[in-house]
Amino acid sequence: MTDETQLNVGEATIRLLEQYGVDTVFGIPGVHTLDFCRGLNRSGIRHVQARNEQGAGFMADGYARASGRPGVALVISGPGVTNALTAIGQAFADSIPVLLLSSDAASYTLGKGWGCLHEVPCLTDTTAPLTAFSATALRPEDVPPLIAKAFSIFASERPRPVHIAIPIDVLAMPASGDWSPVAPPERPAPTARKIERACELLRAASQPMICVGGGAWLAGEAITELAERLGAAVIGSTAGKGIIDDSHPLSLAAGTVRGEVQQYLRRADVVLAVGTELSEVDSFVETLEINGKIIRIDLDPGKMNDRYPADVAIIGGARLSTEAIARALGEVSPRAATVAEIAEIRAAIRANLTASEVRHCKALDVLRAALPPDTVVMGDICQLVYTGAFAFDVAHPRLWHYPAGYCTLGCGLPDAIGAKLALPEQPVASFAGDGGFMFTVQELVTAAELGLALPIVLWNNGGLKQIQDDMRSRGIDPVGVTGINPDFLALARACHCHAQKIDSADELAEAVTRALAADRPTLIEIDEFDPWLN
């Protein structure tokens, strides 16, 4: 250690994060994070003040979700951590690399129950179930290896969030030991034997299909090549949307939620599943009916023999593995009927829409035409976004984000803030429902303070309509799902944002275009029951 000898642990930790490439952290300072703040003032890292730590966690998630780079939330112990934990749960469910860095009560008080400020009996036990690991640094020399472990997981394993807590007395201690960053390991490469076995199954298949999830986001080129060579349909999860262009004639986009696609999947005799859990939250059925043999590619060994046991289990990076299969596959005759079958399924989906989905599609078609092709859409948990999973085409991965895994309301706006800060030159928009929007509405102030040109499309259907629909379908009188809403336009303006109510398709297109060039966020309210959507 050289120039860090005059730094305390809080300052040295910030410097170490900067050396790992961190340029932004999200949080709310407190008395237990003052030594971190001193380090921020001496660094090139930007601190973004959220209005609630839940928002800070979502912003870190959105930063990582859009860019692939780790997001960082910096919070106080106790309520700071527990407020952020909902967002950490979302990152855990969707395998997003987020570092939750917190303070803790003084090390000599831990576990004693003295009632110290912001005390949690064991803070890391609180976060452990929703992280790849959660640890407390009890000495200065504990910090560098813990941060190295976090960045190694982000780079080479299933990239779930990590929580590192540093007690306030340790933060103030002189930094000692080696505080240099370490090079993370590479992702594991597949074995030649497993690649050849996968190729054998694919060569012999009469109706192969490819299922892709968020873990395949770097493998789009190889997956597209394999689909075209095999004549295989590509079915995405919500996180796998755009890995192959949604408009490609072999793509069924994020169609697993549709019964038409689920029925089609039953016909596959071989399924190549890349970076996907084949999860209930992508199909809304407990178990998909998969009758063919399954080739699974994943970084997580635990996925190989879960609900869908693999006939061929390839533990490795998606890009390395799919490129290896493409090289080894050899000559195959592509299945000719697939393109026509997919066209029929797409037509059937559009013919079978509910009345609400018809209105969603009318708005989504206008939004798709008005937004630039490279727009990053951060979707909250709402019916407009459910429909967009199969009805809003994107050409590349990480342009459509709908965190179906944890499915927590309120993520859309703060996720969009994080995405815009990660990708400042790229257009970003948020789609939200009126119910979920109220969970994190205070982050409008954060977005306005930052001067973000951010369209926020608010789909107002008068309450928690999905739950209303579910109650009615089961003969339950609606309860707790129809409360009054604020005047959203006045609320947005009070938070220093632009705001507009939409009365026509032309108004929507014009409002989105203006919002992308504005000096601050723009709330764009659409009432589902307005006549122009009929």
C-alpha cells in the first residue's frame, strides 16, 4: 500500500471501487456513512441522491440491467439496508450484478442487543437469502478480498447481488494491507464432449426449438446463426427478449406467456435452453410441457437438474457455448416449415387478444413507431408491459426490461433513472401503471434534479387492474384494489417535471418525441378507457 496510507477504510473503499470501474453510486447519506462520503468527495465517482433507499437499489439495478456493468447502492445500516432490500430481491431473481454497500453498527456492539442506532441483530443474515453472499468486514484488511470476491462473481458466475457491510468503527480505521484490485476470472468454457453431444441431438432433431433467457444476452449472434441453420423457432423469456431480433421470422419474442406459444413448444423434440430458468414467471403456468430432450446452457450448475432436468448439461458462458456448438454442428438441413408456423402463431396471438390487450397494442404500436429503435424501455409491473413482452418488438438484447421474476411494483421509474445514467447517449423510457407508479413516485424529484430527458408513460386504468381482473375471474368482489389516484399531471409538475395527458395517437407520438429532447422528465398519462384507444 502506498498513497492509500493516509486514507481510512471508508475512503479507501471508495477508491478501490473506482479502480474496479465504478463511476456512479446511488444512495442517501447518513451519520453511519460519513467516511464513505469523504471518500466520494475525493474520487471521480458520482453520487446520486435517491429519495428512498428502495429507489437507490432500483437505480443500481437499472444501471446494471441496461449496461451489464455492476450497479452500486451505498446505504446506511438498518433501515437503509431494509429499504433497499426489495430492489436487491429483484436483482437476485433476475441475476443482475448489484453491490449493496452499507455501514453497520460498531463492531464491538454486534450481536449484543444494546439497542444501538440503526441496529439489526445480524444485518448480513437479513440480506443473505437474496444475495450471492453477504458478509461483514470486521477488520480493514477484510475489505479488499470481499470486494474482489464480489466482482469475481459478477464477471464469472451467475451474477447475483452481493452485500458487504462495514461497521462504523472499522470505516474510521486506517486502511491497511493491499488495496489493489484483482483481475476477475473468466467464465467457464464448455467441454468438447458436451458440445458434441448437444450437436448430435440437434443434428437428429426433426423439430428443434431454442429458448433464451437473460443469461444469453451476449450470445445473440451465435443463437441467430444456429436458429437459421436449424430452422429452429426461438422463444424468449421476458429477460431474453431481443437476443434474436423480435421481428426475425424465426422469433416468437418473449412469447412464453402465450398459450399459443406454449402449445407450440410441446411439439419440439429437442429444446436448446440458453441462459434461462424456464421459469413460471415467464409463462404463468407452473410447469411448461416440454416433451423433447433438453440441452441446457447455464453458468449455474443448480439449474441442470431442477424442474427441467437436462439431457445434456453444459455449464459455461452462453456466448462461448453457443459459438462452440455453431462451430461443431456441421452441415444440417434447416426445417423449412418453421417460418410459416411462426407467422401463423403470431397471427393467432393478435386474433386472440382481450379487450384490454387490444387497447394496449394500439398504444404500444404508436410508442414503437415514435421511439428510436435503440430506446431502452424500463417496464414496471403493469398490464401494458405484460402485453408489450410479446407485442413491442425490439431488435437487440437489453432494450426491453420487465422484471417478471420478483415482480415488484415501483421498479420502472428508478430503473429508468439508473439506465439513463449508465447509457447517457441512448434514449431511455419508462412504462408504468398507475398503481405501481405510486410506490416510488418520489424519484421524479431525483430524475428532475438530474435533468434527465426521460419519457414516463403512465398507463392509468384506475387501480390495480390485474388483481381486479383476477378477483373477478374467481368470483371475488374486488377489495383493496380500487383506491383513488392523485392528479398525476399536477403531481409531476410539483416534482419539477413536464406532464401531458394524451387524447389521441398523434398526441402520444408527439409527446414522446418532445420528451426525448426535453430538459427534464415528462410524465405522459394515458387513460386506458379513453375513446381513442377503442
